[in-house]
Amino acid sequence: MPDVAPDASVKGKPLMGTASDDLLREVAEQVADGLSQRGYAFVEDDKIEALTATLQAFLQAAGIPVNPSGRASSPPTDGADL
């Protein structure tokens, strides 16, 4: 058996299940809610996965770095602000 890491995608689609995937799905749900609240479009639950994949593809194509933990980080301080 070769020492090759398992492919993290199926037919080019990343597998869901990591914390960052869960976070991106939450964002997709918020986007869907926002579109609906403004009367622009109603995204049905069975289309959330497609919206999640679209958001992920956009971030990758645009070269926008992501924070996979989803936790806000504050810049380091030099102690002068204390």
C-alpha cells in the first residue's frame, strides 16, 4: 500500500465534516436567511449544500484567506495599551 494521504475530495468536491466545513455551512445558512428576509430569494434547505460549495469556491477562487477555526483573533499587543 503506498504512503499517500487520502484524497480530501470526491470528484473535486471537498468532503464535509470538519469544523471549518460546519462553520461555512452556518455562514451559508445565514446568507440564505438574509436573502429570504429581504424578499430577494428563498433558498430551500436542500440547496444549502450547494450554497456552501459556492461560497467555498468563491473564497478559493478569489484567493481570500480563511480562518478555519472560525474564532476571532485579536492582534498581538505590545503591552502599551494596558
